Amino acid sequence: MLQKYAQFVVDNAAQVNSIENGLRMLTYVLPGRFADSELASEAIYTLLSFVGVYHDGVLSRAAQAGMLSDREGKAVEIEATAFSRYQGLLAAQSAVYRNAAVLLSGMQFSEKLIEMAVVKRCGDKSRWKAVLWIEVVKAVLRLNLLQRSGRRMVTGSVVPERLVDPAQLGTAARAASQQQQQQQAKGDADEAPWNGQRSGLRFRGVHAVLAHSEGAAHLAAYVSGEARHPESVAPARSLVRRYSMLGAAGELLFILRPVLYVLGIRKLGKRDWRPWALSLLVELVSRQMIRSDLRDSEATEPRTVERDELSRRKWLLMYYLLRSPFFDRFVESRMTRVADWCGNKPLLSLVGALIRDYLPLWQQYYFYTSAS
């Protein structure tokens, strides 16, 4: 049954992706429309997150097997990103790392839904117990990933990213793709592709290069487009550097920061400034320690995975503007005025409605602004 569904996804990838995107857009406009609409919206969004990861895996395997074709009937070729190569290697080498990554992703997908369900069923007091347990479990899983990766940076997402864009895939080009593969195999029979011994990458022969570049006249443009970035041929484990004690301590602070924040809220209350200030201070100190550690290592520039993760963490600081008490004191009234100003203007009224619908969610539910 599951194999039939996977085959259906491969054959109709573009349509399945359109349905996913439509349902995901629906979750943004559902809150505030009816009783418990936010719970229904979050349930749909959580389900789509799990289904989306499964679909990505199905399409990636199909592309690697040469089963996907674009709208012109040409076989789809994928090249793994630095992030996918790094996460794929760690998952392949350690079952413990792979299981911890899957559990952490599942917690991240479902944490808002769990919090909402606990609030609806058990009330606010039980909510903070559930939130604390979720943050403790996530911290334990991240500590496991930190240890299993050899004391390297723990990225926000720990599952391989999407490598195939379903919107660019054809639906009935399988026969054309197979025919093209046969023609390529026949044309390249005299010079088969070969694999590099150190990198494991697959390289085309000269005749195949000329065929794909439409003759020698376009060879220079083709070769420049196929040029390998140093990170694309580097060993996957070297894509994220090993921390020294300073960087490991900074990463430990970053992992434990949400737990400290929730403990502070439970003890002092959500509207007390001390948990908010402590959380911000811990995050800033952690960021500085990690940046100093990477700057003092053998490479002067952060690598792609490290740079993307540091950029993500920098943007997460914006969530402090949406957390009490800062939000209650400085932001809420201004956002309310913006929503009221947009209310009677064409098109902008949709923005105003979204702000009014999401303001209660940002105030009531921890995981909407937790950035954890």
C-alpha cells in the first residue's frame, strides 16, 4: 500500500505539491474563523510537515534512481547541498544520531499542537509542565546530536532539505525520459562515466560533456557551469568544524537556553522581565562564544552550513520583540494600530486581519514565539 502511494507521489509530484501548498496556505487564514479554529489549523500544518518530509524523501530517492523528468521530458539530476551531505553522512554512520534527529524533528513539528491541546483540555497550569517537558526532551536530543557529531554545531533542522522542486517536474514524461536515457547510454558507451576515488563524485566522459554542451562552441559555458565549489568535493564531515572548549560551551548554552527560560517563567511569571532578560543574555553570550571559536579556527570564513545556521540564529533574536513583557509594553499597541489602519484599505485589509488573528496566538501560546 505504501509503495503504491509512493509511486503515486512520483507520478503526480507537481499536483501533490500544489495540494500541499494550498492546504498550507489555508492554515494561515483559519485562525479566528470559528471555535477551536487555531487547533484545527495547527493540526493540519503539523500533518503537512510530516507528510512533506516523507514526500521529499520519496522524490529524492526517485531522482537518484532516474525516475523523475522535468516538463521537457529530460531526466532530473540532483546535486546534494553541503547541508544534505553533512546530515546524510551523520545519519548514515550512526543509528543513534538518525533516531535522535527524527525524534527532534517530530517534536519541532508537533510542539505547538501539543501545547494547544493541553491548554484546551487541562488548562494553563498543565500547559507549562508540558512546555517544560518538551523543551527538556529537545535539549536532551540536541545534546545527543552534539556528542554524536563529534562536538559540532547543531543545526536548526536536522533532516536533509528538499533537493527536488516538484513544481518543475513533468507528469507524463516517463517514456520520454527512459528513451533519452537509452540514447545517452548508447551515445556514451565508448566513454562511460567514472567515479572519483577520493570524493566519490560521478564525472562524465568527454563525449558526454560535448553532447550536453551542444558542441564545442558551448563547451566553455558548460564547463564553467559544471565547475565544482571546494565544499562540493570536500569530505562531508569537514563541512562543519569541530568546536574547541569555548565553542562547545557556547553551543551548550544555546541548547539549554529554552529550558532556563521556561524555568524562569514558571517561577517568576510570563510578564516578569528577568526571564526575558536572562534568556536574551544567554543567547548573546552563546553567539559571541561560538563566533569567537570559529574565528580562531584554521579557516577565516565560516563554511556554508555554519554561516547559514549563524544567520538563522541571528534572525531568531527578532522573536524577543514578540515575547512578554517586551511585546506587551512596546509592540502590541503599535501592531494593533497598524491592523486598524490596514482595516479599511483594499488588499491591506487582509494583512490587518491576519495581524488581529495572530496577536492572541503570540500572546497565549509559548511555542509561537519560542524560537527553540
